[in-house]
Amino acid sequence: MVYLAASFDSLAVFLAYLTGISASLTASFDSLSVTFDSLSASFAYLAVVFNSLAVFVGYLTAFLRGRKGASWHYHRVLPSPRLRGEGQGEGFVRWRTRGFEARASSPRPSPPKEERESGRTRGGGSKIRPGRKIVENCCCAGVGGGGIKGGETRNTGAGMQYYYDTPGLLYDCGALYDDSPSPQPKGHKMAKVKLGLSTLTPQETIELTTQIVTMMTGNANFTTPNPALATITTQKNTTSTSITAYDTAKAAAETALATRDANVTVLKGLLTQLAAYVENVSGGDAVKIESAGMSVRSSRTPPTVPGQVLDLALTAGDFAGTLDVAFDPESGAKSYEVQTSPDPMSEASWVFKMSLAKSSGTIEGLTSGAKVWVRVRAIGSAGAGPWSDPATKVVP
């Protein structure tokens, strides 16, 4: 019996331990459930982060498309007066001038059924059909409240341009996404007066002044000219008088100039006649001529023979059998004579080759490979000068 009682005690202890293990397992499973719940929450937060990143990428893509020509415009839309009491905040409507998108981010009620069916809604509730161009300028006046009925067109401010910060512009003011603004009037280019005074003669300036004063007198477009027309008329008369005086003086000056030139010509003829008389009576005596107050002509110097030609040089010509000759020009020379001699050179071997009008030229007709001697002299009015020192060269 003692052993049996001990066995039951051991069984009770075993069951107690088994209960403790079960409780521990239950606590472990509870902890694991909490862990999974925390992990789920973490994944949920991670999904929110990725969603935010996707929104950022979307806006960045829209910005880049706008830089490439997509032309995105974000217009601030003020809440309607009838919605302000309901706690509605400001929203933003994104309009795109190219593509098929026009969406609103402000919290506002859906448009009426007839507006949705007609495809023409207020603010950002636009129904977009492919191929429709979304205009970028709001054409409604700065009014608030009030919807539009299906098929109704409201264009209370046609021709005006509105922006996202235009005061009083409401998302439900009646602006339609496909409303086109009226053509804007083009700026009138201001005309400029053209006088062209720099190209007018004095008389033409007087004529232009007379025309202008005549046309502006009593002209209803210009009732108070500045300066006054009377002032301009007075100055015109004064200028006309001075022009007449100048023309008269100019004519008189031209007559006086002609008279002066004629008298000078007559006087020069008389002096020439008197010089001939003095020359005949003096018998060519220089002292007597000078005593009459007249100068004596200097006697002419007789021409001299040109000097010797210097710095004679021979170079190969451009073609076979030719030599180029050059030397210093000589004063008083009218031409130059060139002679050549075969090698060996002697006084009897020289022959005339050519005449030159200047101090350079080309000797042609020579034998290629032969050694040739050349000399030159200057020819003047008084005769020929001495020969130059001979120069030699092998003909190319």
C-alpha cells in the first residue's frame, strides 16, 4: 500500500509537471501570435512606405514630363461657400494640356448624375474621352457656389486667364475642362513719326514745315500742339529769310569768283609779255634781269653716262636652258644690255643676248649643263656705261 500511495504521488507530480508544460506551450504560442501580429503590422507600415514612394515617383514623373513638354498645371481650388461649413479644406486640381487626364485631389462630393452622364462637370470631376484636349486656363469669373445643370455651358469670364491663386476661384464655379477662352485681342503696335530731316535740303525743310503747319491748323486730333504752331511758323519765316540771304550771297560770290579768275588771267598775260621784253632788252644778262625784279632760270645740266652696273647675280630659271639675271638699277639708265660668253671667257667671245627695260629678266636659249658667263651695262641719253663685273653659272 505504501508503494501504491507513492506511485499515485509520483503520478500527481507528473501531471502537475505536464500541466506546467502545457501552460508554458500555451504562453509560447501566445508570444508567437503576438510576434506574427507585430510582423504583420511591420509589413503594413512597409506597404505604406512603398505607397508613399510610388506617389513620389509619380509626381517626379509628372514633373519630368512637364519639363519635356507635357505642361502640367496645378491650380488651387477654394472650397465652395456651401461646403465651408462642412469642414472641407482646400484642394488642388491637376490639369494636363496634353493627354487624357484631369483629376482632383480635394475632398468634395461627386458631381450630379446628369453632369456625369453629359461628360461636362465642375472643377476636377471631369470625364475624359480620348482625343479631347484639356484646356489649361479657367474661363469662369471669380464667383463662388452654384452648380450647373447637365448640358449647360457657363463662361462668365471668357477671354480672361485665371491661375491657381486667383482670389475667389472655386472648384464648382462652373468652369468646364473643355471650355476654350475667347481669342485675346492682340496688342496694338504704336506707330512712330518719320520726318527724315537728315536727308532734306534747307528748302525741302521749309516745304515740309509749311505742309505740317497747314495740316495741323484746326486739326481736332491735336488741339494743343507743343511747341505752338505760331512759334514754328515764326521760326520757319526766319529760316526762310536766312536761306534767301545765303542764296543771294552765294550767287554774288560765284559772280565775284568768276570776275577774279578772269582778272588774274589777264594779269598773268601782261606779266608774261613784260618778261619777254626784259629778256630781249637785257640781252640775256642775268644781273639786268634780276634788277628788273625777275628771277633767272637755272641752266640745264647736261646728261651724263650711267655708272657701272653693280651686284650682278645669276640663278637657275624655271625651265631647262634658262637663267634669271638681277642687278642694282643705275641712275640715268633708260635700258640695259646683256651679253653672254661660253667658257672659257675672252674679250672676243662675248655676244649680244638681250636688252632689258628693268634691272631683272630671264635669259633663254642656253645649253643645259654648259657653263656660261654674263655681263650687263646701262644705256642712258649720253651713251652706254661701263660693263659690270662678269658672273658665271652652270645652265640647268
